[in-house]
Amino acid sequence: MLPIEKAFELVGGISAMARHFNVTPWAVSKWRERVPAERCAKIEELTRGEVKKSDLRPDLWQ
């Protein structure tokens, strides 16, 4: 399972994640390809640290 998929599961699905960011579920579903860097810290917060920003974007955070 991709880290972003784990995050989707933890927050209640793609639609729930989209509501947190005030974007469409379609936009959030595109994050499977690459999570925007500016979203990673908030996702870490929403998942209470179960999904780290370094898991989402290891190219930026190690």
C-alpha cells in the first residue's frame, strides 16, 4: 500500500481528505502519482504522525 493510500484510509477516504483541503476528490486522487509538497505536513498532522511527510515525499525529506 502506498503511504498516501494509508493516509486516505486513516482520514476516512479520498472524499474526506478532499474536504480537509477544500479541493475535489478528483484532485486528491491524483496525489497517488505525487503528493504536493505543500500538503505533506498537513497530511502528517491529519494522520497523527502515522504517515510521515518523508513517507509521502522521500525526495524532499529523508
